[in-house]
Amino acid sequence: MGRLGPTEIILILVVIILLFGAKKLPDMARSLGKSARILKSEAKAMKSDGQDDTTAAAAPPHPNAEAPAQRTIQAAPGDVTSSRPVAEPTDTTKR
């Protein structure tokens, strides 16, 4: 008990196709894939930001250093309409 056989899996797939319709399933799969790509890229960016923070904390700031360039965050890969520049927070604490 608890194991699904091939008959049960086929029955579940048929019910899903009947509920959502064959035309909506590719769109749903596409949006699910897009969401997974966005989640993966954001997790990768957060991981690299964490590594940048540890290396930046180890090196003392230069008094004549230029301001960091603004980054552009996009809502989805290739989506230019919703992209906007974001100012990075700066560390103003004195040690």
C-alpha cells in the first residue's frame, strides 16, 4: 500500500488533462519552468552576494574608491519592460 502503479499514474494524468485541458498544460509547464529559472538565478545571485560581502569585509575600504555601479534587476530573463536600476546599500559604519 502507498505505491502507485502504472495504472494509477495513467488515471491521474487523464484526470489532470480533463481538468485543465490539453491547451493549458504547455502554458502551465512553460510558466513553471520560467519560475524555476528565476528562482535558480536569484539563489545564485544571493550566494554570490554573500561571497562578495565576506571578501569586501576582509579588505579595508579605499578612501578614493569610486562608487559602485548600479545593477539592473529583471523580473524574468529577457523581460526588459519591468527592469529597473537598483542602488546597492553602502556600509557607512566606521570601525
